[in-house]
Amino acid sequence: MTKKLEISASKAPQIGPSQFQLLEQLCNATAVSGDEHEVRQIVIEQVKLIADDVKVDAMGNVLVTRFGRGENRVRVMLASHMDEIGFMIVKKHDDDLFQFERVGGIDERQLPGKAVLVGRDHLPGVIGAKPIHQTTTSERKKKIECSSLRIDLGPEIGDKVQPGDRATFATRFEILGPSLRAKALDDRLGVATLIELLKYAPPNIDLLAAFTVQEEVGLRGARVAAYHFNPDMAIAVDSTPAYDLPTWDEEDQNTRYNTRLDAGPAIYVMDRGTIADRRLVKLLSRTGDEESTPYQFRQPGGGGTDAGAIHLVRTGIPSVSVSVPSRYAHSAAGIARIDDWANTLRLLHAALGRVTPDLLAGERRD
Amino acid sequence: MNDILPLLKKMLSAPGLSGFEGPIREIITQAWRPLTDELSVSKIGSLHGLKKGRGEDPRKRVLISAHMDAIGMIVTEIKDGFLRIAPIGGIDHRILPGQPVIVHGRQALRGQVVQPPGFLLPESVGSGPVKMSYLLVDVGLQPEVVSEKVRVGDLVSYAQAPIELTGEALAGHTLDNRVSVAATTLCLEELQNRAHDWDVWAVASAQEEVSLGGAQTSPFEIRPDIAIIVDVCFAKGPGATDWQNLPFGGGVGIGFGPNIHPALYSRFEETAKTLEIPVQKDLMPKMSGTDAMAVQVVADGIPCAVLGIPLRYMHTPVETVSLKDVRRVGRLMAAFIANLKPDTLDQINWEA
Amino acid sequence: MKSLIQKLVETPGPSGFEYQIRDVVRESIGDAADEIRVDALGNLIARKGEKAENGMRVMVSAHIDEIGLMVTHVDENGFCRFTNVGGVNPLTCVGGRVLFMDGARGVIGMGGVERGKMPKLTDLFIDVGATNRADCPVGVGDVCGFERPFMDLGKRMVAKSMDDRIAAAIAIEALKQLESTPHEVFFVFSTQEEVGIRGATTAAYGVDPDVGFAVDVTLSGDTPKATPKMVTALGNGPAIKVRDSSFIADPRLVDWMVKQAESAEIPYQMEVLTAGGTDGHAIQMTRGGVPAGCISIVCRYIHSPSEMVDTDDVENSVALLVKLLSEPIELG
């Protein structure tokens, strides 16, 4: 495929109306792990005019290459996952209600009383709950278990929904002042960021963008994508929780916020899956300092990104992750700041422009 | 088609715990030798059988992966002539007391799992279930003889003999997953008389029950274009009635979920329809719990299908299947493979 | 050998931050290897020997990382909250001392735990002697190891990171003593084992061995009320692993190792471990699969600041490793 569209590499990407529109389209699409079709179509449509190569692999990853120009280009893989947490319909009961299972980590307490969309046709349904009048005190002390909940699409749904169909929360994208509110910000923010970076890819690198599948069920797509690309280095671009909420006990301070909104992109030092390569951590923090772009270090600890799979492929790939902070991940609606997203895009673009072969010439050191 | 029961019974009588598949591999080797063009053993003990297709070189490759390893136990300590044990693979300790076993020491020793009386165990055990670490194995020999014949690290396998039940049902230990090896054998037999374009790589994989070790390594060596994973799946039975459980003897489970390529799912469903073989959609919303978890993510990814033989009482010594379902899987796979044309891979994509 | 061990165990090197310990290993090997390289994850790979007709490519893996802590938050009074790097037991943290990679030091304190209750890591903090956030010398993402000097008790030795520096010492010593081998041996000093056997995963892919051995510590069953119950004991010789929770050693290799130990009259014990993993897993699972085994050094109080091994076990482990690497490997 030949490149049909050139955008000046010196220009920096911006967040504006067309980026919001793209993010809206991405967040409102359904792409539960294992069935990423809708987001895949959007991604392919977006990148086909700017890419040198677009490939859909055996697992459904979209693997996009955009070559730089000149000598000694570094092969940089960026990875964002297309899939989201959601549901699979597993059984139709005699009362025309549907039993479902969760796909990915969803707290059961987030389920009752929510609107959902089922299947490729986005059929509307609801997850109800027993009337409070008929519950006992002891019942109200227990979680409502997922296995007792049903999705109701009305009495005449007939055969339009089948076991195996996927469903998501029905939340529609909206902008609330300085914030974005949507389902699946994890990781459509990353997907949108990668698309913008592809458009404005700096010439000093070959940009290998992996739009991955099945991150939420075990970082599975990223592993084969990294094997395919065999890059010199990799950055996972994801969305990570901000738990910057008050503590109940006034005397306690919140020391476990993970990230905070308005503090800029979150650079990873360590999570459950990866101990980041410090050369890349420093590349990012130095870039932020020099460009006066705010950033924060995500609190080291649990959680994980596609980097966890990527860095262990073949003989090892120096890797780091950057996330847009977002509150209420893995629920019906997250909230993120537009500025944090814009600064993530800005930081990554500037950092990619600074990548040289020297960066990785020595040994991994602190 | 040959009667599969004799081979199956022979396989069920052979040890072959995860990581120690030697004895079962020998039996499968004999069964597959006349049915394949080449046989080899992977570096960690999986058996690879190649039956060449008639298409032009280079031919596409389809992998059939059926794990041959069994769950069991391993000796951790020898105490006053009794053996203490730990599991290899997932064993519910509550089914162990009183089970006949074979201890594979310097010679095979028959014995049984014993549950010591509560007053010899920590008080916390009470009348509740007894953890495996508290159970003992008694082989009926004096302590000094036991110490001579058994050492720490020796294996302990179930000794329950296969039992033929009514209605072509078979019970026994390790039907998981020797029935799938039997189905693969039937498929190879059927392919003797059917032309097929693709190379068929039949793999009896090692170490599924502990690490998916065979499934991670053999495809890396073979690099198939697509893979069919055959394993047992959950049949409806006492206490097992929810959506995960398929009717017993009700036909082949075809896996559906993230581990499975949707185009292969559809192709199997259509093939079954043509052959009038009953099938059931086996939903796997997250992981399949089979070799497909490993095969799918080998190298740059391999499209997988998962076929299941509904089985009751999984991981007990009295697992039960319907032989009808075993034959159905064999026939379905053979037809599926015979239908693979040189250009079929182009139709196995994500944009359908 | 004790001075080598002391140097190795006293150098900090939590998972992912192995550059100092890697330099110590490189220096200790000196010119005893034919070639030394370092891969993307920081594994140091020292090659020795040429492959003879009856030889193989053999990987020996000893991990050089250790458990440690990483700062997650510095509060306004200069106290540092932290998370674990690898399997850290809160019980053995309290009152402990830590050493940061850049030399800063601190002690571990605890708050909010009722008497008689077990502390969680989130109940603990590091006090580096700062008076407020501004003068705290460490920040979010800084990593430290436990600080505890090497203790020589004669027949027994104690240190914070016997797991797995004792294996690194054994591998270095074996590399030096190995005079003639039919094999091309790759001594891998691997990284990030404690966080999930990561370094050995990429090292094994790169080395592409025909056979591999991990060298690691294993639990002992010879202390009062030891759990889990094990037959392994200090002083009974190197343990030949049958299985752990990460892999089942290749039975052909296990038999061969037993034969070699017996023919060289080296004492040995058999090991069945129901908890814990080793680099053997990574070797076995790489590429098309590799027969893998493991020599274990029985160790008391693993993942505490006072891990204890037996000097004779260490010497016998060197002898066994040298023996294994000197002979053609028969897989029967």
C-alpha cells in the first residue's frame, strides 16, 4: 500500500473537534475482548490513508506500520488495546431473560440497575434488580451476585439475541466541561492517541502501531503483535485508574491514589507485569521537563498493560507504559480530563521525536 | 471405522502423568505409526505425527492438539512405610480417601489412599475434608521395603480400571484427555481413505494439566496455519447444571470465545450440519481452559478451534463419556480437514 | 569462596535494578569466560567452551535479582509508603533497614496495627530520616533492598539474599573450575526472577539451548514445625529437583543427574517443592521446548533478611555442577 496522505512531521498533534468526534465514535463502539470487530473497522478506516502497511493478524490485532525517513531509524512499537470489559450472553431462560457472564474484571456491585447494549445491532436492554420492598435486611447486606442477574430486552426479543453475543454498558460519550465521560475510555483514549501519533509520526523512527485485542483477558494480543514487529523498543499507551478520592477517616491521607486527574500523563515505573526500562522512563520524564508538559509517575504496584507481554517477547524488548489517568475504570462510565489526554499526546509525540539509536546503545541501567 | 474401545482401554491402563508421558506416548506411537508418514517426539515429550497432504509444496498445515498427560500425585515424603503426597494437576482432595492407586517406584506398587483418623491430625481438621498433605498412601509393605522401592519424587497414579456402562458410556480415570487422543486417531484413520490437500500434524501434547507446556512449544516448532484443539468439556451431571454444562452424549461441543477464531467456529458448525452430526455451542467467555490458551499466542498467533467431548465427573477416577461423542469428533475433524483447500486460509479472516 | 559470597550478598539488586550486582558478577568472572554479553532485560550471559561432537548448548541459570521495596508515595512529613518488589513478607520487614540504589538508607516502621494482628505492607512505611517532603532524598519509583550484613557461622552462612546470590556464587565458581567440557555452556545470571521468571524467559530464547539447568534455593523442612512439610535438610547435599510449582523437571535429566552425583560420590537429596518457581520453567517453555532440570540449595528462612545455607551444600553444589557440565549429557 502506498502512502496517500502526508502530514508535516514538524507539526504537533492537537486535540480538537475531530479528535473528540473520533473518540466518541471509538467509545460508543462495542468491542468486548475476543470480539473487537467494531473498533477494528474504525481503526482501519482511520489509518489506511496514512500507513505504509496495515495488517490484521491471526488474533485480530491491527498492525500498522509507518516508516520514517533517513538513516538509523529506531523501530518503535506503540500498543493500545481495542478491547474493553463487558459481557457475554450465556443462556436464554424460559422467561425470555438472558443470563450473562462478565468478560474482564468488573466488580459485581457495578451491575444492577444499568442499561446495556447487546450484540452487533446494539439492541437496548437493562440489568434489573429485585424491588427493594421485597428484599430482606439480610439480603441487603450481601452483594447481588452476577449469576442471579439477567439482561431484559423486552418480551418480544425472540431469536434476535443468542448465547455468545457480547454486550456492554450503554453509556454514551459526552463532554462535561473540562472532562470526558464515557465507557471504555480504557483504552479508547489510547487507541485515539495512537491514531493521532500515526498521523504525525516523526521521521526519525519507524512507527509500528499495534491496536491489540484481548488485553483485558491477559495481554494476549500484544504478545503476538510484538513477536511480529520485533521492535527495538515499545511503549504501551493505556488508561489507568485515578483513585484521587477522599478517604473516609478524616485523619487518614489518601496515599493510594494510583494517579490523579489534572496531573498529566502517568509514566509507569513498575506494575504487576513490567518493571519499566529506566532509559525509557527517563526519556519520557526528560521530555516532559524540557517541553514543560506536565506528567506524573503512576504509583508503582498492581495493574498492568500490554507492556507486560511485549517486553518478554523473543530476546526481550525495552518497554515502558504511559497512561491517561481516568476515574472509575471498569465501570459503566469513566471520567478523564481533556487536558490530561492532550498532554499525553503531546508528551508522546515529543518523546518519539527524541528517540535515537544512542538511547538503547548501552546496557539497561538506572 | 475400527472399534475405538480396545485402544481406549489400553490407553486408560497406561500411566503418563504430566511431565512423565513416556508410557502413554509409546502406546499412541504404535497406534499412529501406520496412520502417519512421519513420527517424532518434541524435546519435552509431545508426540508429533505428520500425515502429508496431496497438495503442492509448500502445503498449508493444520495442527490437531490433544493432550495425553494425566493428573496424578507425587511422593513428597516417606514416613514409617507410608507415603505423603502432593498433586500433579488439579485434584479435588475430597475424592481421594479410599482410592486405589499405583505407586511408580523402582517397581510398580499397588496401594490405596488412606485418611488418617481425626485424632491423629491437627484439631482444626475436625470432621471436615482432609487436605491432601494430611493423606497417606499405604502400599501394604514393611517400612524398610518401602524405603528401598520408593523415593521422594516418585509418581502415584489412579488405578481404577475402565468400566463399560450402559448405552455406550465408558467410565474410568484419565478419559480426560485420552478420549480426545482416541478421536484424533479415528480422524487419522478416516483420512486414510480421503484425499486432503493440507498437511495434518497430529500432536499428543505433554503437560497440559500443569503448564500447557506441550501446547506452547510444539506449535512453535511446527508453525501450523490453523489449529484444532480437542479436549473434554463439562457434561451436565449431579451438581453441574448451569450453562457451562452440555448435555451428556448430546454431541460435539464447539468452543466459542476469545481463544477461538470465529471463522473456524462457523466452519465447524457448517461441516457438522452437512454431516448431520449434533453439535453444541460451548461458550467460553474468557479463557477456554484448554491447550488453545497457549497455542493461540504462539509466535505471531495461530487461529484456533476448540472441540469438546462432554464428560462427567472431570478429574475424578470415574470420569464418564459417551463413545458416540468420541466417534463424532473424529468424523467431524476428518471432514473438516478434507474440506481444507489450498486457498481456504484466505477465507479464515476477521472481516467476515 | 566465602569472600565472593559476601560481596555478592551485600550488593543491592532488587528485580529490575540489577546493574550493580551485574557489575560485581562481571568482575568476579574476570577472563574465565570466552565471551560475555548483556541482553535487553539485563541478563548477563557468559559463554564458555566449544561444542564437541557429543556436546550440547547448555544453559545454566542463576538469578541475580533479589526481593526489595519501591516507594509509592512520600507524605508531607517525609515518610515513604512502599510496595513490594517480589514476594516480601510484612512480618520480616518491621524494624528492618533498607538501602536505596543511590546509597540513601532508611528503617521500616509500622502504624495502626492492633497488638496481636498481622501487619500488611500498607501498614508499613520507610523512614529515611527526612523531616518533610522537601528534604526527603527519595521519591516515587525509587527502589531499595534490605540491608543486613553477611554472617559467617562456620558451617552455616546467613545473608539477606542467599536467594539467589548463593547460586550466582556457585555458577561463578563452577565456571572457573570447569576445565574441559564437551559443551558450549552459557552461564546466565538472570534478572527479574522474583517478579515472575522474566529475565530467564528472554535469555533462554536468545541462548536457544539444547538443555538447561536452573540453580536456585529451595525450602528446608528441618526447622521446628516447618511448613510445608519437606524432606529437604541443610547439609544433606545439593537437592535435585523433581518438580516445583512452575515446572516439572525433565525426568530423563533427573535420572541422569542422580547417576552423575552417585558416580562422583557427591551427596544429594531429592526435592519436591509445592510452592515457588524457578528459571527452569522459562528454559523448558522456550521456543520448541527444552529439557530442563534444577540444582537446588536448601535454604532456611527464604525471603527473610536472614536466609541460611550450609557451606558443605554449597561446595557440593559446585562439584555437582562442574561434574554435570564436564560429561556428555545422555537423555536415555
